[in-house]
Amino acid sequence: MSPTLLLIFGPPAVGKMSVGHEIAERTGLRLFHNHIAIEPALRYFEFGTPPFQRLVDGFRQAILDEVAASDLPGLVFTFVWAFDHPGDARTVAKYVAPFGDRARYLELEATQEERLRRNTGEFRLAEKPSKRNLEFSRRLLLADDERYRLNSIDEFTGRDDYLRINNTDLTPAEVADRTITRFGLPWMS
């Protein structure tokens, strides 16, 4: 059986990594959250600079390519997608291409108030050292909300490979269960 890619996207601190972790625990898919590539590059280059972007994109693509060609069950990959930034759509298309029709899309949305609360969560801060400066991280979240459209409008209308969940009042486990069921992902026994 060929590996599946589950792309979880949504705004910062919406719960992508937490939901991805729950899905990985239940299915055996591996979790590749966005900051696995970001944090090492930040040790050397400032966020958004050309060398930073080349390192992050190159590492992401290498992992995605290798998993797509492997005998692993699949990968959960998290991403903040700016829908009003055309480069992001091209990047996502490049990332999912190795998986072809085995790609699935989970979009998460939550209130800004809830995302600001989650921005200080223990699991988030443990996995994402660059978010530990809470005031800077908060300002960045608010600025990104002002600057970009971080949830889709009608880009996925009518697609069977897509699920959108407002997880403001849901636990990561509840979202994981709904996602696994909707996409028929394999439950681990």
C-alpha cells in the first residue's frame, strides 16, 4: 500500500501539531510538523531570508519525497498556508505532488482568542523553541492574522479529499477521530 499524506493547515496556534500528534498516535502515520524544519534553520539564518527559505523548503521536500517512495503508512504534515500569497499555493502543490491522489487535506479554524490561548501551551512551547518568547509570538500571530488570509474560502469546494473543522471547542483527540473516520485512515490496533 502506498503512503498517504495528510496535510493539516490553518493559522498559527490553531492546533495543527496537536491534532497531527493524535492522528499519528492512532494511525501509525508519522508526524512532520512545520517547526521540525524551521527550528534548525533558525539557528543559522533569520526567518524568511533566502538561505532560511532554501534550507526549510529543501528539508521539507526531501522528507516528503522519501516518505512518498517508502513503505511507511504515510505522513501528517502541518503548514500555515496564506491563501492570498500565490507562492504558498505553488509550494503546497510541490509538496503534495509526490503523493498524487493519496494526499488528503484537513483545514483547521478557531477563534483568535482561542489561538492566543493555545499559543502559550506546554506542548507547543516544548516542540517550538522559537515560540517561547511569548510576547513576540503573540505579536507575530496577530500580525499574520492582519496580513494574510489563513483559511480558505472556496478553494476546496466539492472536493472529497478535503475536510474543514472548526476546533475552537474540540480537543485534538476529537478532531483526530473525525479526521481518521472521514478519510478512512487505518486505525492502529
